[in-house]
Amino acid sequence: MKLLIGNKCYSSWSLRAWLLMRATGIAFEETLVLLDEPGFKETVFTEAPGSGGTVPTLVDGDIAIWETLAIAEYLHEKHPEAGIWPRERAARAHARAVSSEMHAGFTALRSACPMNLGKRYALRDRGPAVARDVERITAIWREARERFGRPGSGPFLYGTFTAADAMFAPVVARFDTYGIAVDAVSQSYMRAILSLPAYRQWLAAALSEPWIVAQDEVDEPVLVDLRQS
Ligand SMILES: N[C@@H](CCC(=O)N[C@@H](CS)C(=O)NCC(=O)O)C(=O)O
């Protein structure tokens, strides 16, 4: 299988699919297509004709799957042993619901705090709509951990790493780089994502990317630029 992804520093949707495959041990090769470059759509459509023209797109022979949740479902069908979704039905239903909520929502947070793994931002109040998103996201994390994160089963939302963790990984990154304060349960969950070897691998590659996209040029107080170049 081949996964088309965007720049690792910025592409939050690519991070979700890539992390899901890497953390669950599903073999794939990756093709990085530069965001904000003139040939982006042509490259995606050449690799995946008839797709939505976005990244991530998973290509498996003559099957192309765009949309991150559809990729998760495809992997769940193709690799039932990988634990893409939790094994227990109630946990699985919860994981799918919160993943859909993530996919469709939290637009205030997403537009106020675009994912940029290369910078650590100065603290500032990001307004009530962002605060509401943060409150809802951390409530989801606490509920998942309390109801389904059985002692000894692992530090992720449902114990072991699942698609729901992949869906929230870019939010964890944002809370970290934008210095957004969260409760103790959420902090401990964030540590689990941020220290996951697959996440560290993505981050290291993101920090060594030379490409800067337009979104990065917005006038935003930056505490630390983490990139080497
Ligand atoms: N709903 C899509 C969103 C994918 C998406 O918006 N990807 C962005 C990069 S993070 C993209 O491809 N942008 C380029 C474009 O839309 O032309 C999903 O779930 O995968």
C-alpha cells in the first residue's frame, strides 16, 4: 500500500493516517506531495485517479481511499488483527463517535491554531470558541480514559493505540505547541501520544523539512522555532 501525504510539519490529516498505520504496524510506503505547490493536485490525481485530490490518500492496487475515516475503515477491514478500532463493542462505538466528531468539528481550534510542528507559540487567550472546543475535547479524553482505559491496558484513549488516538494526535500537538492548559488526565494522555515512537519519528522528519508554506508566515508571537533550517 502507498500513502500519499503532505508536508509533515503542517499536514494534520496526513499525520492521522500515517500514525495509524505506523503505530499499528501496517506496512506501507509513503509519497510526500508538497502542499501549496502548483503540481499538488496533478500529482495526487496521477497517483489516485478519481480521488478527492487531498492528502492523505491511501492507494492499494487500483483502490484509492481518500478521507481519513474511510482510510481507517479500510484498514480495519483489511487488517482486522491490527486493532484499528477497540475490540469491545461499546468502546468501538464510542471511538467511532468521537473520531467522527473530531473529523467534522472543532473548527474554532483548528482555524485559530493551525498545526505547525516547527514552532512553539507564546501563550495568549484564543477566545471563548476555542476554549469551548478545548473543554469538549478534554471531556472526551477523560470519558474515554475513565470508561474504557482499563488499568494495565495502555495509556491511550481505549488502552492500546487505535484510530481515535490517531484522529486526536494533531490536537495533542496543537495543545503542546500553543501551550493550551489541560487537566491532569489529559496531560497524561498527551504525554502518551507525544512520546509514542511513531509520533517521534514523524516529528523528527517534520522538523528537518525545508519547505515553509504560506500559513507559516502569519504574524504570530513565537517562543521557539524548533526547525533546524
Ligand atoms: N476530509 C479530509 C481532509 C483532507 C485535507 O483537507 N487535507 C489537506 C492537507 S492537511 C489537503 O489535502 N489540502 C490540499 C487541498 O485541499 O488541495 C480527510 O479526512 O482526509
